[in-house]
Amino acid sequence: MEFIVLIIILAIIFYLLSVAWPFLLLLVAIWILWKVYELYYYKSSSFAEIKQRVTTYINDCNELNQHIESLKDTTLISNKTDYGEASYQDASSWNYKRKHLKEEKYAPNVHQCSRTVCSNAQKKPFEYICKYFGIKATEETLSKFEAILNNFEAAEEGKQHLQAEKEKIIKSIETDIPVLIRKLSKKKLEQNLGFEEMDMSTAYFPKYVFQYVSSGGNASTHCDVTMDIDNLNRFILFLSEKIKFNKSAAGQRALMTSKLRQHIKERDGFTCQLCGASVEQEPHLLLEIDHIKPISKGGMTVEDNLQTLCWRCNRSKGSKF
């Protein structure tokens, strides 16, 4: 019976191919012609002239893109004790059942724990992060998390500004680009113009992970605490409530939260305090918050020690917050 069904299916396929092959051949011919046209256009002098006109602006976009990627490159703080590394093999004949043992991870941001700890971490994530990852509520720790938040917020803002600037550049030349190229070859058009690949995802937000794996390896649960913009803001406030501030004379200091970042920008009129560039002149300008006296040299997060800088000046300053 199965053989007869197979014969019938093959017969139907051969019939469809015999009827449809002229159409398929036409599609292949159209695809080849399109690829030849694409190749010819991107090698043409008219496209070279268009590319030359916008090269400077595209280079600026690519520089900003690289700056954004550097802001994302942040490692979460973990003071877990380093016990060294070792290899482990289970040679038992029933090892094939232990599927979850293969998924166990040992990294600074992963804590192997009991099912109870994993469950409780979901209820009180910040307390358990501090307890099991050795994070102490000190001003130094707080400053490090403020720096992470400042970088991540600038990265998220930068992605939006970068996308807007990219669309502005494409729009400025769209009347000079053939419609078919604009509609059917958008990705390749951007690549040939010289735009670098932009990562618009938020996958770079790091996580603290609590993982439980049963001794038999057949059960596993994990609790992931993603340190995104919202959680970082809340974690900074959580730490601040536990700290006895010593650096400022009054025993108080501002917290570098999203609210303070916005306040400093508004205070400075959304203008770079070094070069004078502003969002009024450049609507898609990325502005960042900088410590005038760096934290590494004793500077504090207080309004008088904070200023608004454009991303170019902040990057060139060297001592980034």
C-alpha cells in the first residue's frame, strides 16, 4: 500500500514539473537578468557619483555605530569566589538519561543552586543577586552599576538616532536611485553605499542566572534576571537604600538614573558643553552624560560634576563615565 502511494506521489510531481517547467524556466531567467542588472548598476558611474556624495555622512554613521557597540561591551559585576576549573565525565551506562547535565553552565554570572534558591530568586532577585554573586552595597559598586546604566542608555538612544540618520541619508538620494533597486535591493543598496551592519537588538543586556539541575540530571529550572534599563534603574535605587554615603560632605549624592540623565540634558539645553553641538542643529545627535572629574579620580555623581557632551567629545575625552 505504501509503495502504491509513493508511486502516485511521484507521478503527480512529474506531471506538475512537465506542466510547470516553462514557468519555472521563466522565473530562473528573470532572476538571472535581475542579478546581472544589480551587478551592472552597482558598478556604474552614476551609482559611484551618488555614493561619493554621501560618503562623509555614511562614515559618520559608521563611527557612531562603532561607538554604540563599544558602549554595549560591558561585563556585569560578579565577585563569586574562583575555585578553578576541572573536567568531569560520567561513564555510567545510564548517562544518556541525564540530558540536563549537559546544559549546566559554569560562568561568573551563573550560580548553580538548589530548587528553593532558584525559586526564591524569582521573588527577590536583587537580594539574591547581592547574596550569591558577592555584590556588596558600597559606593564603589553603585558607581560601577551607574556606569553600566549610563552606557546602556546611551547605546539605546544611539541606536534610534543612528537608524533615523541612516533613513535620512537614504531619503536624500532616493530620487536618484532606480525604483527597482530601492524596493527589491534595499539591503544590498545599503551595503554598497558603505553602511556597516547595525545591530538593533537588545540581546546584549547581560543576565544573572540562577540554575538548578537535579542530581539525576532529569530535572532543571533556572531564573534569569536580565539587567536591562528598567532593572538597572531599580537595582541602583535598591543599592542606594542600603549604603551609608561617605564621599559627600552632606552624606548624600545624586544617583545616575534615567531621570537624572534627562535632567542634566535639559539643564544644559541639550547642547554639548565642549563643542557647542546641539539637537537643534543636529536632530539625531547622540548626547551623553559625563563626569567632569572622573569617578576613578574621586569625582562624585552630583549635579555640579555632571555635564552634557556629544558622543564625539565624550569619546575623545578618554576618561569615560
